[in-house]
Amino acid sequence: MRESAHIILVSQRFNILSTKLPRIAIPVILGVIACMIVVTATLFFINTRDMLTELTIQRSEREHQQLVAQLDSLHGYVSTMDMDFDEKIFNDNRQRTYLQMSCIHPDIWSMGIGGSKPAPDYDNLSSGTANLLGDLNETFDAMFGKCYLREASFEEISARIESKKYLWAHIPSIHPVPGRRLGSGFGYRVDPINKRTIRMHWGVDIGASRGTPIYATADGVVSYTGWNGGYGLCIDVAHGYGFKTRYAHCNSILAKRGDIVKRGQMVATVGSTGRTTCSHLHYEVIVSGIKVNPVPYIDTSGIIFD
């Protein structure tokens, strides 16, 4: 006789329900229950995975949109910087022109130092993002090239300036009586004393009161001090490289012949000695024995280096 199993169910109200099943049905029921548990767990895992995947996709889409927006903003900023670099190129050309150096050709500036580089892999990106990254990389490459070229040019300019410092120190370039206006200039003029003849004025007059300091306009050696005819009390400074300056009608001389003077050093005071009608400085610049207009050797405000 086959054995059977009794299943007794008790409700909360103590109602008893009893049923009898063949013992062989127990494994079948347990197997069904186990299958249901496995299926339920599998479905729960799949649903959970899909939900997490959906959340990850949504987050990735938001990040992608933010990154594209940032890339677009960065592209605009870098493009603006690239256009602003034209001012750096202009300054470079201005500096090289002033130093009598050949300017860098615009084609070289546009190419920079860029060479062949491996193309980035944009296969996994959308066409819009790929184009944006491509333009950004090209702009960066051009900027890097221009910056490198500007740096190399700046080093070359600095070396040229360094080599010219000694020469420039001996070229007249400052105002001998700072803050005072220039009066009668270089060239022919009516004689201020007899008012009847036209005479050549070989320098520039700078009006100032008696005793106002006079400064050497460049490094040099005092080559003459003393009375010099119509110049009155006068001091000459030889600067080398063919340059010499003369300071006339002085009230007093503060250096003696053979003294080494530096640019900006006080060498005399303004007076009215010699052939003159009032207190002022008569200033001359002599280049290789030829008296030239001193004004270009006084006003250098138009020369600006960044």
C-alpha cells in the first residue's frame, strides 16, 4: 500500500483543513515551488538590472549634454584667444621692425610648428561632437604652434636687445631738462638778437630758470668744458659710436674734462651765458661730426614694449 502524506492547514480562527496527498507528490510540489522561486528571482534580477541600466543611460545622456555644452563653450573661448593672438603677432612685428630684424611671415604664423599627428579616433562619437572635437584640436594645435613661435621670437628679440644695451646706453635719448617745453627748434630762423639776419640754429632751445639742473642724455665722457664763444659756458659729452651732445649757455658746470658720466647724471645748470637773450639751455646732438635735429633723440614716447 502506497504511503500518503497528510497536509493540515490551520487558519487564524483555528479552522482546520486537512488533505491527503500521495507521498510522491511532495517532491513535485517542492520542485514547482523551487522553480517559482528561481523564476521570481530571475525576473527580479532582470528588472533591477534594466532599471539600473536605464538610470545609467539617463545619467550618461545628461553628462553627454553637459560635456558637449562645455566643449562648445571651450571652443568659442579658444577661438577668441586665437583671434586675440593677432595683437601678439602685431607687437612681435613692431618690436622686430624697431630692432631692424626681419619679421616672421604670416604663413609661418598661421602654420606655427604643427607637424603630422595621428588622427584621433572619433568612431564612437556623433558627427556633431566629432566635428566639434576636431575643430577644437586644430585650434589648439595652431595655438600651441603660435605660442612656441612667439616664445622663440621673444628669446631672439631679448638676445638682440641685450646685445644692443651697451650701444643704446650711449645714444642720446632723454630730455636734458625734464619737464621743460622745447622752444626754438633746429633750422633757419631770424636772429633773435639783431632781428635782421637769418641764421642757422644748430640745436633746440629749452626754456628754464637759472640754476635748473641739466642732465646728460646718454653715457659718455666729458670732452670739453669752458667758454665757447657765443655758446657761453658750455659742456660737450662724447658718447662714442659717433655721438656727441652739447649743452650751452650754462650757469655752472658740474663735471670736468675726462669725467665719465652716465645717462641722467646732472652735469650742469641752466644759465644765460654767451650770445643769448634769456635763461635757457641750447642743446645739440652731433652724429659723426654732423649737427642733426635733436628732437628725435629727445621724444621716444612712441616706442612701447609690452
